[in-house]
Amino acid sequence: MNDLSDFLSSRAARLGLKIAGVVLVVAMVVAGGWLWLRTEDNRGQAALAAAADVVQQADGPTATTEARQRAIAMLQLVLTQHGRSAAAAQAAYELGNIQYQGGDYAAARGAYEIALAKGATGTLKTLSASGVGYTWEAQKDYPHAVTAYESTTRGLQPRQFYFEEALLDLARAQALAGKPAEARATYERLLRDVPESRRAQDIRARIAALPPASK
């Protein structure tokens, strides 16, 4: 009986040690992964910061083609080398802006979509989603623009950043897509949700300019 007791206790002890060993290994892997991500984030942010001056020179309608090409190359390098860092979404968004300004709307849309896929959150997510809409609108593909702007407005609250701009974008695209009733409803929602809007007079003028509702 004592031998059996000793055997069971010894086996339990060995099993306990194995479990403890596994837990320790898992903890070490998690800690190592966290440190790697932290290091990668730091490197990504550093690479993005190093590109800041070049990106700034490429920003705006007066930027040269060469300046844009340099910025695009640097931002693409950040995405290639630090695609898993927190800087990747910001780099993709900046890339989309520069490509949009250069008239490469399909490439810009791809960059904005990368920013969203990389986990853009908050303001960056909203602006990236809007960017997708702007590229469709620039290509006069208004139905796709409507879909993109609807995605931008989804979840936004009246007091949140970009709420007013997002609804204006949506209503404009709806009107251009030949959906005046939907555009009117969006404009009226904006007046209702943001009654103190400084653009209220302009919004009412846009409503008045819409084709009358069919009877």
C-alpha cells in the first residue's frame, strides 16, 4: 500500500513539475513576444519619424513628382520592414494621401485599405475609411463612394470628430449617385444631430438644390 502511495505521489509530483515547466515556457514565450513587439513598434516609429521630412515635402498640390516618389518609396519601405509595428497603419495612411494627391487613386485606395487592415483605430480609422470614399469619388464611381462613406459614418456619434464631415461626404455622394431622397435624408439627419452647425445655411441650400421627391 505504501509502495502504491509512493508511486502515485511521485507520479503526481512529476506531472506537477511538467505542468509548471510548460507554464513557465509559455510565460517566457509571451514575454519574449511582447518584448519583440515593443522593440518592433519602436523601430517602426523611428523609421516613420525618419521619413517625416520627406513626407512633408511631398504633401500638398505644389509638391513635385520627384518629392512624391521619394516619400512613397520611404513609406513603402516602412511598410515592408515594419509591417507588424503600430507605425504601419500610419505609414499606409500617409502613403495613401500622397498617392491621392498625385492622382493615383487606385493605389491610394489600396494604401487606405492597408491602413484599415493593419488595425487603424480612432481618428486614423475614420480618416482612412473616408480616404477610400474619396478615391472612388475622384474616379466618379459614386455607388462605391456611397458604400465607403456609409462605412465611415457607421458608429460615429454627433459629438465625435469628423461626424459632420462624414455625413456631408455621404450626402454629396448619394446626390451624385442619383439618390436625392437618400441625400436629403442624410442632410436632414445632419441638421437634426448637429443643429448648431456653422454649415447649416449651406446644408439647407444643398437640400433646396436637390431634385424634388418623386410622388
